[in-house]
Amino acid sequence: MSKPSGALLRLPVREGRDPLRQALVRVAIAVGIITFVMVLVLLQRGSYEDVTGGAIGPLEAFYYATVSVTTTGYGDIVPVTDSSRLVDSFLVTPARVVFLIILFGSVFELATGTLRTRIRQGRWKARLKDHFVIVGFGVKGKSAVRVLLDRGVPRQRMLVIDRNRQAVEEAAASGLVSILGDAARTSVLEEAGIAAAQALVIAPDADEAAVLITLTARQMVQRRLTIVAAAREQENADLLRQSGADSVITSAEAAGRLLGLATEAPRLVRILEDLLATGQGLDIAERPIDESEIGARSNLNPEHLILGVVRDAEVLRFDDPRTQELHAGDRILYLYNAS
């Protein structure tokens, strides 16, 4: 598949606005108007005259209807009786007006729709800060979005980048801002506001793409940006870390470990699966300690099982003696019952 040359920003699809359905409805109305006029002419075919001298049949009636409602009016078929002229004045003319309203209304809406889209994009970019950028809207990317939603991150703070148009449309339909483009390109990451992002989740189909995207993002962002990348193979995990990823999840390795554990300790795998499901059963979280918790670790909520403490960007495991006393600014990693 060829790489997109640039970035195409796709805003979430608004409920109740289906451009294709609206266009089909208008086409149906236009066809109905032409058919209506055609039937009127056929019913009074004797009241119309063709300058060529031919009889007025279905083809001639259809021809008259199309040139009449579009105001082309060649004048080769004309009403010649009082009744046909009255029908033309009171029925065909209003139909012609309605047809023109539909025609010009569609053109006007197309122009204003483009303008509205640009205004929405401008407003969205103005609010772009501390958001989450997810590269790849496949199985892993969708799972990352679900976890963020379960953690309370609103859809407005998430942006999806994918090279596949169908994936981008699917993301937009689910309420996410999305970009069609190659995230390894600087222009695409700039469009995504990577400099103001809180975190970047990299989950493309290939490890080589993940490495290139990580290198590009880390080179662009001078400040600290949390970059989480997915790798299919363990041998590429170190390369991703060297490229600037803070965390690397090896999907094949993780799946293999769970499969191996399942053969020996299936109950243990159930606990791990419970941890992977957010918002139910056992869950894992991180939070800053408050002033009342400074000091002895025993001051913490006894229902929170401490896994570690983050202090000055260093992660201290639960069995590290330094975690026995908590300091101001510490963050704790803990298990809790989310049910």
C-alpha cells in the first residue's frame, strides 16, 4: 500500500448528520420532480406541440420535463392550449422553483459545510493540549483507546493516526479525531500536535514502523513526552527503548508467557486476565499521595496493595526499604478492588 503524502484531519462524525443520506434524499426529490412533470405532460400530450411535428410520447415528455425544470427551455416542445398553459403555470413552475432550490441549496450547503469543517478544525486545534495520540487503530490501538476511556480520559483528548482510510473513518465514527497519514512523517505528527501531547501510543502493524515513528517523535519533542510502543518481537524491544520509548510492550512475548503459565497455573492466568480488564475485579492504578499520607507507609489506605513508589522519576519496588517512608511528591502504584 502506498504511503499517504500528507495528513488529512478527520473530525468525529456528528450524530444526525449523514452527508450521503442527505445527498440521496435530494437526488430522489429531484428525480421525483422530473417524473411529476413528465406525468403531467403525458396526461395532456395532446395539448403540447413538438416543432418537429412528432407525437408527444414518454421520451418527449421526459425531455420536456428535464429542460423545463432545469430552466434550459429550448422551446421545441411547448404547451399550446389554455389548460396545458395553466398546468405549466400552477404546477410545473412551482416544481421548477423547488428543483432550483434543491440545486442551489446543495451547492450552498457544500460551501458552508467546508467552511464549518475548517472552523471546527481550527477550534479543535486551539484546544489541543495534554492529549493522547494513538498511532494505529488496529486491535492494539482500539484496546488502548478502551483502556483510556475506562480510566476516565474523554474522547476529546484522544487522537488517532492511521495509514488506512477505513480505520480513520471508523475512528471518526466512534467519536475520535483521526488523521489519515504516516506517523513517521514530521508533518503528520505536527498536525497531531505532538509537541503539546501528554502521551504517544505507538501500535502499528510492523516493528520497523514503530521504531521509525518513535525516533521521529522523540526528535521532534524536546520536553518529556511519554512514549509507549508495541513490538511484535522481543528482539526489537531494546531497539525501541534506544529510540526513545519509555515503555515497550512485546505482544508476542506476553502472549507466549500467558500461554505457558496457563499450562502450569491456569488460576494465576485468571488473576492476570482480571488485572488486564479495567473497571472490574482487581485493577491497577497510580496516584499522588496527599499530605496526610506523608511519612510511614502504614498511613496509606489498607485496601490499596502497594506495588511500588515513583520518586524523582525512579520506580521503587514494593520490597525496596526506601518505600517504607513516603515523601512529598511521591506517587504510588497499587492494586485495588474496582468492583
